Amino acid sequence: MSTMEQVTVLEKYQPYPEYSNSKTAWIGDIPSTWSLKRVKHTFTIRKRIAGQLGFDILSVTQRGIVVKDIESGDGQLSMDYSKYQRVMPGDFAMNHMDLLTGYVDISAFNGVTSPDYRVFTINQKLYSPRYFLYLFQMGYQLKIFFHMGQGASHLGRWRLATDEFNDMVFPVPSPLEQRTIAAFLDYETARIDKLIAQHQRLIELLKEKRQAVISHAVTKGLNPDAPMKDSGVEWLGEVPEHWVVKKLKHTSKIIDCKNRTPEYFDDGAYFVVRTTNVKNQVLSFDGALYTNEVNFKIWTERGVPPVGSILFTREAPAGEVCIVPNNVKLCMGQRMMNFIPFESQYSTFLFDYLTSDCLGRYISSEAAGSTVTHLRVEQVYNIPVVVPPGNEQIEIDVLLTDIKQRYSLLIDKASETISLIQERRTALISAAVTGKIDLRGWTAPTQEAAA
């Protein structure tokens, strides 16, 4: 299935001959042969307290309902499962306490889940659970439920109260049409998801290739005929003979953060950089927190991170870097460090070096078989770095700037394609479950026709 084929799926189908007004904005007009029903007339909310241990603990995630992995922390964690409620195979389980990032799915497991979840079952034997699942999931994807919720709106955690849930109106086609629509969406979304996975894999491969090119340039140089020497660092291997290998502390002024966080103010003018703000090699202002001038002066007593210097995270996760941009008044929160190369020209090369796989190799070498989630200050000071002559640093920078731009364009294009496909996927589901396309008589293509 190509991207263009997926985009034109909707165009293959005709609308129903006649429609009537549902008087519900998100549903719009529905086929005149369909009906409207409230949730309370179609589903029954279950509240079955387990009252004992021994059941799998289930969690509703954006990937569906999963069995909680205690070791990895996948899913919910709790200190007391005695009040958890039973979930049977075929039950719907819904995170109605978070209408922004929550979800709903049909359980394939026999287990228990949080008492904060809503568990319910369909009470019409002839109805298709999967048809209604597509409707419920669309409610999250299009944020229909979010606008029905109540609670802390500024946190995006509106809850869908029981009364609002029971009074929700859904379009209901005949049981045969429900099964046909569900089968159609199972078939088409599987094809779409496969296409999305292919583009996601393409992005991963592009990032791996970009990383490999950067790593080779900053450790081997651009002259394939240059004499090489042993760097003296096992994971670094050979480097050009005329390059120098140093510890980071001998190339840069390293400023560590204070071991506490400044007080935040809603009207603060000074950005407090936390580890969560350093993402994908840029300074992110998502969830930005600010402090006042008094705290800013205290937290920059060791120096204000200058424009063009490097911000570095020691923990959560270790090894993220970004360049300090223009026109931002900032100080460092906990677990942050600032690298200011003694030679300003070296900043760009050092940044490329730290974004190559060299830093990851160093962290792995320090791990000694365990998982490193943070670096101690002395470990950061002793990061081995290479220092080529200034003219080679410039040549490498020019080459890598061009290469990174070209890879970024390819990655952005693939990401835009994924966004387009995901939008079309949601539109297809919406059109099918609200009767905007007539799928009566649809059958899955044979394997040969689908290929």
C-alpha cells in the first residue's frame, strides 16, 4: 500500500442515499436507516472488586491494554491492589480520568485494573464490540471526550463523569453493518499502520546513517589517506596522527549547576533549564519554568551560560546536549552543566563530537556492565575528546552542516508523511463509524487483489 493509495481510500466509497440530522455536532448527519442511542442503553458499567491477589495487573495505555511489568514500570504502579477491579476478556476498560492522553480498549486478559478506570460491557449480544471500540477510540483521538469532561482543565486532565458518559449519544447501524464497518476498519487500519511503521523505520535508518557519518568525520577526519595513531582510548580506536586527544576539562571551562532548584514564579523572566528542556539537540521550551531576578543572580554566580556554549545533562537522561541560543535569559536547574570551550571555534566541533556515538560509547565504558542513568561530575570532566587543527575543524563543520541539513530534510519529509497518513487514518475511521461512506456489501479483498 503506497502513501498515495492510502490518501485516496476515502474517495473510493459513495455516501448513503439518504441522511437525517443527528443533532449532535461531532456525529453530523447519519444514514436515515441508522439510529441514535445513549451509552446507558447499550452498555453496562461493571464494578467487580477483586478482593484478593493473584491476578495480572492491567493498565490502559495508548498501545492498548497491557499487563503491568513491575520491573520495567510499564503501566500503572500501586502500593495496594486490594481495591482493584476485575477485568474479563472482552470487557472495555477506559481511562476516563485523563481525557487528553488516556485511552480505551477491549481487554484480551483476565486480570484487575485501577479502581480509577471505567470497566463496562456491551449488553446487546448482536452488536459488534469492535465497531463501538472504534467509536470510543475516535472520541480520544479527536478529543471529543475532552470537551465533555470536567476537572483541572489547565492540567489537561479532565475526567469524564459517569452521568456524562452514560448520556453520550452514539450512531448505531444495524448489527450486520456494524460488523462490516469493523471488518473494513480492521483491514484498512492494518494496512495504514504497516505503512506508518515503514516510514518510522525509514526515519530510524536515516538517523542511524546520519549518526554514522558524523561519528566518522569527528574521529577519522576527512582525509582517508591521513596517517593514523592509537588514541589510547579503547572505544575511540585510531585517530589521525596529528590530532590531539584530551580530557574535556582541558579543552573547556565546565560549570556545574547548583545541587538544588530555584523557586519558580509564574511571572518570572528567567528561564530555568532542566534536563527535560534539552531534547533532540535543541533547547525545548515545552513545559518551561521561570524564576525571578533574585534567584537568577544566585543561580548564575558561577557564570551565565554564554550564547554558543553547550548545555549538557548529567542525568535523566545523561548525555543530552544543545547550544545556548540567542535572546534567552537562562540559568541551569539541577543535573545540568555548561561547557565553554577555551577556543570559541572549538564549540561547533565539540558539539558535533558529543552528538556522535562517541559520548554513548564513553557512557557505556563507564557503566561496567550496568545501566548508567547519570554521570558524576568527575566523569564528565574526564570525557575523552579529540582536537583537530583549527582549519580541519572548520572543514568538518562545513561538511557536517550540509549533511545534517540534507538528512533533516529527509527526516522531516518522512515525519510529515506520517502525520498526513495518521490524519487520513482518523478521517477514515470517522467517516466509517458515522456513516459518511456506504460500506454495505464490502468484503475484504483476496490476498492476490490486496497485494
